[in-house]
Amino acid sequence: MFDTLPFLLLMPPITLDTPFGFSIDLSFWQWFFSLPSLEAAKVLFALGGWTILFYILFKAGVELWVEYRQKTKYMAKWQWVLLAVDVPALFIQTPKAVEQIFAHLSGAQVSCNIPEKFWRGKKQKWFSFEIISIEGYIQFLVRTEVEYRDLVEAAIYAQYTEAEITEVEEYVDSIPDRYPTAEYDIFGVEFQLAQNEAFPIRTYPSFEYKMGKDASVLSDPMAALLENFTRIGQGEDLWMHLLIEPTGNAWKEKGIAVVKEMMGQKAEHKASIASTLLSFPQGLMSELMSAIAGPSEGDAPEEKKERKELTPGMRGTVEAIEEKIAKLGFKSKLRVLYAARKDVYNPSRCIDGFIGAVNQFHIMNRNALVPYAITLSKYDKTQRKTLRLKNTFVKTFKKRKMRWKKSNGYVLNIEELATVWHFPLPFVKTPLLQKSGYKRAEPPSGLPVEAMENPLRKRGMGENKPVADEPAPPENLPYG
């Protein structure tokens, strides 16, 4: 590798005089740039490039170790419960009530020190807010770990005092785990933010409009979403999961940096070790060249730079970002799964409409929820990649994992979450949506009643559960 070093010694020295009274020898750089690409890469690696490779490998090893300890030590003891939530049909509450529910759940945030994270594998627990349609039967569900069941119930009862919360059995096991199968097929979509998570999506206050001078009406965005769940027929299922995980306030620094950038101010960026190592030579050379060249006449002093003038649209965006970071945030993920028998399989019946309903949260100069990944690969004649996508998506969907296809979630604040998932208002007429009643009474005898059986069974109330024999009446009763 260093066969050309003797030529370096024989070359006449090339020096660069500086205004500071010393000279810089550039013979090494002349020799370095004369090397072939492979030889130059070897020289860089020997001089210090190995430190960057070591940092990358060390970071990857630490992440794999933490993930291993989480799965084998901490998460192995978790027990999940699935709660069906039914609200009264005439109970009037705006999405603001669900926003308070999400704020209540922020109390589940935990902090862990270095031994807890790297040895015990301690990890933040998350929640799954779900809307499902099983052959047209629509149900709102909340999945949580047993430790936070009381927290979830208290948060819901605080806003919906007449709600009914029932533990039900898991429904995702009704479809196969591996594909292809002779009977079922699936189609899944995962959503991602189109812009930086500091930019907000359209929220429910934007759906309110005035009918008169003093009257205003909320056009419930949940109506467009639930309409797709009503399109499901026999042999079809449509499931939506909104995963949320409590997080700290570090995500708000992105919003502050974006606001400063839009205002023309210099934002402070925390550089990583790798970027610092890579930027050091470049910064040194730029400082040296600027010192040699001297100050430019066209450069204006920093204190004389004026603030950037904002347009009305940019001013509204800045205000929206500040409003978003003013509220609590959760690391979130939205995904939907359509599963059906092959004889009735038609994902276009509901998936296209669902994507269109999610587009109502789109604001052009701010943010939007867009399809990030689907279980369909283009130009896949053998269908191998498509089947691999379906299998990984089903596995991720059933376990409610936050990470899939290198996407580890994004931050939505409680107002944005309440816009995407909330109980519909009474004027939203959705057939077969399970709602609780104010009063339970026996119907009159002979009244014809047609009702759909709840496909979700209560926990511990399965069909194969043995029934105890009724005790025989005692003999010799005095009144026969």
C-alpha cells in the first residue's frame, strides 16, 4: 500500500505560506491524490477511518443486545388484555373528551436508568386503539397491558360515565399467520407522515363550521372512516390499529428548530460523534482557506441581518407548529388490514375509501398521513416479495409492533390522536355499531326482535367451556 512512499521523499516539497508566519507542507496531499481509488481508501482507513466503522458496529451491537434483553427478560412477562368499549347512543361528547383520555394515559410514561435498560431490558409499554368490522359488526377496542388496565378504564369512565367496558377474546387469531392459503387472503396498509413530525395534520377544530350567527356544527371526520367499515360483508374483516406509546418532550425540539428556521433564525443542531468526526477535516480546511483569503467585502455582519419576513401562510404554519408542541405527544403508528375469504376478496371495496378518508386530515403546507407501505410489490411476477410482505405485515399487525419496514413511528399530539380515533357523535348513523344503552329491561312478550350476534366473545365465556350440572332437588318436599 505504501510502495509509493519513496517517491514522496524524492518529490520537491510544496509549501503554502500563511499570514500567520508559518508554511504548510502539501507534499502528502499531492501524493495522496495521485493514488488510485482503492489505495486511497486503504490509506484513509489506516489513518483513522476504522474508528467510524468501529462506532457503527458498536452501536449496532448495543441495539441488538438491548432488543434481546427486552424480548427475553422484560417483555416475556407482559400480559395483554383486549377491552371492548361501548358508549351510549345519545351521549353527546366532542372529540375533546377523547383528547382528555389520551392526556390521562400519558401517566403511563416510565423512565429507566442504564442498568434497567441494558440489563433488565426495561421498555416503555404502549396501547392500541382499534376499530374493527367483523362481517359488518363494528366495535371500538382498546388493547393494553394488564398493569395499565385500571388506568385505561379510569380515563374512559372519567369522560364517558355511562360507557360499558368488557374484556373480550383476541380476534386477530381468526386469520392464518402464513400465506398463501387456500381459503384466505389479506391486504395491509401502513401510514406515515408526509413531512417532518413537527408539522401538524388537520385536526377536529378545523371540521367545525357555522350554521348561523351563534350556531356551529362539527362535521365529524369519523363518519367518513366508519363508512368504509360498513361496506364489509359476510366472510370479510376490516381492522384498524392506532398504536400510541408515551414519550418525553425531546420531540418538541424539532418543532422549535423548524420554527427558528422559518423565522430566519439559526437553529442549534446536536451533532453525533460520527458527523463530528466527518465534519472536522472539512471545517478545518474551510477555516484555513477563509483565514488565507481574508474577510470578503460583501459579507454583512451577523447582527445586521434582518429577520425573515413571513407570508400569511407561513405565519399560520408557524402558529400551528407552536400549537402542536404545546400539547402532549405520543409516538404513534396507524395501520389497517383487510382479510377475507378468496371467493369474496375485494380490498378495493374498503381500502381505497379508507385511504381517501384519511386524506381529509391533509393540509398542503403542513402535514398529512400517507400510505407508507402496502402488502403488494410492483413488478413481482413470482409473488415471492408480495408474500413476504404479507407474512411480515400479519406478524407485526397481530403483535401490534410499532416498527415495520424501518419505520419506528412518529409523534402525534393528543389533539391529532383524538381526530383520528374517537367515538362518533350521535348524528353519525352507522349501522351495526355496538353502543351501550341507558337502561336494560325485558321486551314485551311476543315482540319480534332481529339482532345480530356479537362475534366478539367475552373472556372466559367460550363455547367449549364446561357447564356445571344443576343440583337435583331434594326429595320429600312438603308441597310436592
